[in-house]
Amino acid sequence: MLNEKKIVVVMPAYNAEKTLEKTYSEIYRDIVDEIILTDDKSIDNTKDVAKDLNITTIVHKENRGYGGNQKSCYTAALKSNADIVIMLHPDYQYTPKLIPAIASMLAFEEYDAVIASRMLSNALEGGMPLYKYISNKFLTGFENLFLGQHLSEYHTGFRGFKRSVLENLPLEDCDDDFIFDNEMLALVCYYGYKIGEISCPTKYFPEASSINFGRSCKYGLGCLGVSIKYFLAYTGLYKSKIFKRDAKKLDIYADLPYYHRTNN
Ligand SMILES: Nc1nc2c(ncn2[C@@H]2O[C@H](COP(=O)(O)OP(=O)(O)O)[C@@H](O)[C@H]2O)c(=O)[nH]1
Ligand SMILES: [Mg+2]
């Protein structure tokens, strides 16, 4: 708890058995009330490593993709009565030691959403491939222009949200693949929530980065599309699916395939 707010860390996992324990061991438990991992039908033993660590574990029956996995993360966190939800990748790419910093920005109500930015830190020194660095800079410039923001990046996988953001955004209608992250941030802006940033060291090593050049290109093009759709919706010219008034929110009453539950 922090400022009487329940803090829940969610981890969207896919083949994270090698890095999960190390990531988990660096989570500062004094303020984190619960940790939830959603396993998107990994082909390794992620779910049992999570269970052995006594992490609340959900295992998808089918592989849904990174966005689909996050939908389960946030639904589970809302079901657990989280006030503050922090997404941390279990691939040990982002340092868990900054969870208290992110949590305090949200728990003391200064911000509605927080992103931990690699671009304010050591992205290249941390081993981010040059093509990803350049694309990140380009996409960030493009998105800032179309979304009217001043963010240092839109592509980090280390983020925190207040409960109300997860309840109000139409996340169910967002994509099930990687572009989910970008759609979600665009919606955060569209709904007028306040976004804070902190700098965050990052590390690139084989287990922490599996996305290849082809998938990165697809993601990059998707980001350009999200910015343009945002702009069209904002100016009232055309509202695409996620920007429509009746776009679907997460269903907090949905049944989730729990594999292991902690008692807290
Ligand atoms: N659900 C799902 N998640 C995936 C898949 N591939 C990667 N991920 C997750 O997506 C996140 C980002 O992928 P990663 O390979 O680490 O990308 P990078 O760090 O941006 O180079 C990680 O938390 C992975 O566990 C997939 O096919 N399905
Ligand atoms: Mg990674």
C-alpha cells in the first residue's frame, strides 16, 4: 500500500522462465500488495516458475498475443481491487527497482498514467539496436505532433495506471498484438488523462528481446496509423473503432483461467 492505495504489479509473460525469478526478486514488496502474471500459453515452464514463487498466475488456453495478454493482466488487477496497476515485463529488461517511484507518482494523485522512458536514459548504452533507436525517435516525433504531446517515447513496456484509467478506457476493443501498447497510450491522451514520465535504464540481451525486424516494421507502421486515427477522431473527421463512444471496456466480471492464486 502507498497512501492507502493498493498497488498491484502485473506481468504479461511469454516464455519468461529464465528471467522471471530474477525480475521477481527485485520487486520491492513493502509497497506492492499483489503480483499477477498472465502466461499467454508459453511453450516453456513460465507458469510453474510463477506458481513456485507464489505469484497469482493466469494461463491462457490459447495464445492471444501481447495485447490480449495485457487485457487479462488489467482485468485481473481490477478484479483484485487494485488502485494502482504497474505493468512490468518479466523478461528483466526494465529495472523493477523503479516501481516505488512510479507508484508514488500515481498514489499521490499527481498523474493518471506514468511511463518509464528508456529514451531519457541509456537506451543505446543498454544495447538497444540502432535501428530501434532511430525508429523510436522518429515515431515519437511523429506521434507527439499528431497527439499534441511532449513525451520522450511511446514504446516502453514499463507503465503504471490509476484504476480509473483501466476502468474507463475501451481496452477490450484494442488490438491483441503489440500495437495494443500504442493504442492504449493514444486513448490515455484522448480521454485527457495526465501522463508523467521517469527515466529508466534498459538492458537488451537475448532473453529480453525476441521481436525481429519484420515485426518491428509492422509495429512501426501500426503506430503511424494510430496517430493518424487519433488525429481524425480528435478533429471530429472520422472516429475509428477504439475512439467511438460505444467502444468496449474491459469486463471486470469476466472469468479468467486462474492457475494459481495467492491468499492476499
Ligand atoms: N503474448 C505474447 N507476448 C509476447 C510474444 N512475443 C513477445 N511477447 C512479450 O512481449 C513483450 C515485448 O517483447 P520483447 O521480445 O521483449 O520485445 P522488445 O523488448 O521490445 O525487443 C515481452 O514481455 C514478451 O514476453 C508473443 O508472441 N505473445
Ligand atoms: Mg523485452
